[in-house]
Amino acid sequence: LEARVVERTSRIHTLLDQELYLREIMETISEINTLLLATAELDALLVEACRVMGEHSHYRFCWIGLRWDDQVEAVYTADRSIRLPDTPPYPLAAPGHPFAASAAARCLRDNATVVLVQWDPQASVTPWLDRANTLRFRATIALPLRAAREAAPLGVLCVCTMRREGFEPEEIAMLEELAGDIGFAIHALRQREQVDRLERERRENFEQTILSFADMIDQRDTYTAGHTVRVARYSRLLAERLGLAKAQIDLLQQAAILHDIGKIATPDSVLLKPGRLSPLDYELIKEHARAGHAMLAGIAMYRELATIIRHHHERFDGMGYPDRLRGEEIPHLARILVVADSFDAMTTNRIYKARKSVHEALGELQSRSGSQFDPEVVAAALVALGGVELPASVSQLPKNQMEQRRFSYFFSDKLTGLYNEDYLQIVLQDPGTLADYHCLHSLQVKNLADFNRRLGWEQGNLLMLRLTAELQQRFPEALLFRAYGRDFVILSRHHFSFTGTKPQFDCLSGTGVEVESSHLDLREDNTYSIDRLENLEVLSDLECPL
């Protein structure tokens, strides 16, 4: 009887120890499942899962390997005291390679759980690891990590125990459930990473497309290009002052970059016209707001931008275009863009209008608050834009040969191809351009009317063409103008003078046509204009009537 009591008592203690052991395993697995739900980064999740497993009283070492094709590409563990023999990758089936004989390799090859128990004290359950650090391991288990029960393994979970009995059947079942959960988490996080990568690529493509659109605008009109960059900067400053969220600020800046994209549909004769627009020109250029919206609204990712772009010329009082929206009917970001756009227009030199200072422009914004502009945005502009530094020189005057050819389309003399008197007036009133030139010679052609009466207008035109060619040959670096049909102007970077007041030209010899010249030194700090009485006269500001 006493023996039976002792046996029964021992069995009860064994069952109690086993229950406590399995309960500890359940707590470990529960903690790892919490990690699976809370951790969004794959590498951190796998290392942390190994750490929690290693804190179990009997689990001496835990590692997770991720498979790629026929090898383990990456290994994760929290215990650095046990050194792996070399760095991954580890082949699954390479003859002679120590890893190929491991439980992990067999598990991945067979897609099944593999348990090795140390029955022989001289044998190792981890033959590919350093024996000096693994002598106390009594068993190892390798479990496939799968997205679904019948799927191919994504990796392997390996656990080494110091428990003499190895792994209990119930314990193996729980570890297999855990391996399934880890495998599903790996699959889900990889899917999320792929979605995030695709989203990043989509955003990058979106931004690249925006920049490509902006470049299209740049190629058509370099002045508009500079305007676009400045409006985007002013828009961001206003949005930040108004306390908008980063996503809204970024959206506004993208809209600012593209706000004039509709001008791609504007005829060159209007878009590139440097002077004032006629009423018809103005009606044509107003269409760019609708055109920009039409270009972008059909593409889902551009739809928000399209709405802002459509309404960036609306007025707060409802007198704008294209839809005559008023007040808060106008999208908030469009109301900000209107102010940024107008501020840049005011602080930029135009052919027909000098730019305002920052102070003057802000004063004009304030004077139109509540009529053209949203008062809230104007109030923000008074602070956000008060300290901006304007570019040293922003104008519509040509900066290269291509732009000079563009100007000649609008400002060329129809007969000779030289610049006309309209462009001369513009140049004379632009101190920045005049600073590059030293002197001005005005050439007044005399007796041309008599020549025309004797030989006809056609011969007179040919004579003017020959005179033009001679001027271009003698002054290749100068700006040449023909004004009012029979007068010429030479703007030279270097000082020169004619002999006498009646310079000689080979093409005029024997024609009876003469040239009288007058000279102005442009290094004097004056402003100049042209006046036509009987002949062309260039007047300094000291001579100009008020």
C-alpha cells in the first residue's frame, strides 16, 4: 500500500510539473502572439520573438531563418553568445555542407516539423553549430514557417532545449501553431512591404510626372518657369503660416507647380506675347484654367490638383473666372494659390509695367482683401511674405538667342527684321538692360522720300535692306533698331563715334540719300524715352515732358 501511495504521489507531482511546464510555454507563446499583432517591422519582430523564446526556463537558444529558393538567406536571433559558423546564405542540400545535415535544412526540404533528441551523449542535436556552446542542448525542433498549412515554407523556426525529456507532444503541437502564426505574420508583413513599396513607387512616379509637366511649361516659356517656382515657394509659406497639415501643404505646392499647365493649350502668339494683351488675347489666355483642369481631372491621382488649378483665378467677390465662385465656394487651397500667384505677378517686371516692392505688393493685397482675395489668406501673407527676398532681376526681356528670336516675332520691323520702335522704348526704360550698353547712336535717313519718288518704293525698300546689311556687318555685337520707317538706332556696348554728323555708308553712295547721326552717352544715370516729331528723337529724363 505504501508503495502504491508513493507511486501515485510521484505521478501527481509529475503531472503537476508537466502542467506548470506547459503553462509556461503557453505564456511564452501568448507573449509572442502579442508581438505579432503589435510589431510592424519584420526584422524587429523576428529578433524580438527569438528573445522571448530564449527567456523560457528550458529553451536555451532560438533562431529564425528566412528561405529564398534553395537556401537560407537571413538568420535572426537575440542570443549572440552562440556564434553561427559563417554568415548566410546556407544551402539546404549542398553535399558536405554542415548546415545541409541540420534539422532546419531537413525541415525546409521536407516542409515538415523535425525533432532531434540527444540519446547519445557524444552526439549533437545541432551538428552545424560550435559544440563548445551547445553541449547542454538535449533536443532541437525545427518548424516550417508558412503563410498557410499547405503552402511552401517561407522560413524555419528552430528551438533548442536543455530539458532531458526533450519536447512534449502537447508542446510540439503548440509550437507548430506558433510557427503557423509567425509564418502568416511574415507573409502579411511582406505583403504590406510590397504594397508600401508600390505606393512609394506610385508617389515617386506621380512626383516625377509633375516635374515632367512643369518642364513642359518651362520649355514653352522660361518666364513662366521662374514664375512657377516662386509661386510654389510663396504657396508653401502661406500654407505653413495658416497651420495646414503637411499633406495639404504638399498638395498645394504640387498644384502651384502645375497651376499654369493649361497654358500648353494657349497659342504661342498669345502666351509668348511680351506686351499688353488685347481683350481677345485676354479671353484666350483665361481658358488656361479650364484647359489645365481638363488635362488632369480624368486621372484619379491628379483630381484634387485639377480642382485647385481650375479655380486659381477665382475672386473672393465672385468676379473671377472660370466659374465665378465666391467666398468659401472657392476651394481653400485655391484661395491661397490666388494670393501667391498675384503676389509674384506684382513683384515681377513686365514689359509694360515695373515691378512693385514687397511692401507695395503687400499693401495692394491688403487693399483688395475681401474683394479679390480671402481676408484670412491676406492676413497670413502680411506675415509670411513680409520677409521674402525677391530675385535680383526678374523680367520678360530676352536672356538668350532663342528668346531674342521670340521677341523679334512681336517686335521686329517687317521690312528689315531689325527690332522696331516699340522694343526700343522698352529697352530705353529698362535700367538693367541699358547698364550693359555704353552709347546710343540715332541715325536719321535724309532724302529717302525723293529717292522713292524718282525710283519707286520698291527700290527704296531695297536700299533700306542694303543699309541694314551694312549696319549688321559693321556693328555685329550691337542692338540695331529701325524706327518709324526711315530711322535707325545703334545700341553699343563699347563707345565709338562717327566722323562728323553725316556718317558715310557704301550702299548710299551716289543715291542722294544721306544719314545724320546724334549720340547719347548711356553711362549717365538717366532714364530715356523716344519721341517722334518730324524725326526720331531720343530724350533723357532731363528733357522728357512731365
